[in-house]
Amino acid sequence: MSRATTAQELFEDLQALSATERRKFFLLLESRAFREEDFSYEDIFGHLAGETFTVAEAAQYLEMSVPNFRRYVQRGQIAPVQTVGRNQLFGTRDLRALKQALNTRRAP
């Protein structure tokens, strides 16, 4: 009788793979594993609707550097929803809207 692989064993096997093989694995996983599933933005990120993000988290979400994100803030293209001391926090709705705008602008 065959035994199922545990998550820990799978993780250890993945760590043992070369970087090239790991990339191939994740490309296969991305392209084949969840074909039947059609997740919406809300399915994946809906639980974050009321959350706020730090500058670093917002920049990472937008796939840009922190200094570049700060330029968007200085230009008024996005505003913090809350400031705690010197820390600015940004809402998910504003971040999503900016990301959509950036993706539209980048599209060929």
C-alpha cells in the first residue's frame, strides 16, 4: 500500500531540488494544478478588505521599490488612510485601484 507524502516531506524534497528544477516545478504547478479553479480577486484577497498596509507592504504589493512608492504618495496619486506617528498606512481599496491603473498603463 502506498503512503501519502506529508507537507513536511514535500517541503524537504523541494529544498533538495536544484534551483532550475524548483523553477520547473513551480511553473508546472502554476500551469496545471488548479485549472478547474477560477478564483476571483475577492476569493483570494477578500479577507483583507478592511486591512491597512505599511509603506513597505504597499510597495511590495504594487511590485515597486519603496522610494518609487513614496513618489506616488508625494504626487498625491495615493494617500494614506491612517497615520500612526510617522508611519503611514494605506487601504486595500486604494492600493488595488492604483495597481489596476498601473497595469492598464503598462499594458501594450
